Amino acid sequence: MSEPTGAGGPLRTLAVRINEDLRAQLDVVAQITGRSATEEIRLALEHWIEKTKSDPATLQKAEAIRAEIEREAQTRRNAITAIFGGDNATSGEPKNASASRPATRRAKADE
């Protein structure tokens, strides 16, 4: 059985605990608008997110978070480069792969 999908992809369930008074108000609003309580909650969340996205303080905090993510990503990239080297980082083979392989014994004829 697949998840129902909306405009943004598969829908996910979110359980929200609210008090009886707020639930009663939500049910009345849903009855007035002819929508379900779930749809009213979804519309309210979409409106709140749009409002939040245009708030200058929120934008400033988001930029700080983005900068921190970039710093952490660069630190991890540097660590991978230090371990595997620049060219071998994507191949999955250590920089000095031949040095890490066990030495083979020479055939007796070579001795």
C-alpha cells in the first residue's frame, strides 16, 4: 500500500496534541469552511511557514545555519582528502594502496 501524495510528494502523518478548547474551535472552523480539520491544520501550517520565511530574523538565522552546515561539510571534505588524498577520494582506494597490500613471496626459482 503506497502513501497518499500531495502537491509536495508523499504525505506524512504528524500527530499534534492540542487542548479541548482549541480542538472545538478547529472543528467549528472546519464546519464553517466545509473542510476537514486535517485540511484546516495543513492550510494553517502552510500559511505560518510562508509568513516565517519572509521574517528578516528568521532569514538571518537560516543563513547562519547554512554557513555552519557549509563549515561542517568542508571539515568533513578536508578529513576525507587527508585520509584518501585528492585524486583517490572518489575511487575508494587509499592514497598508497600498494604500500598497504601484503608483500608477495618470490618463487623459489628466483632465490
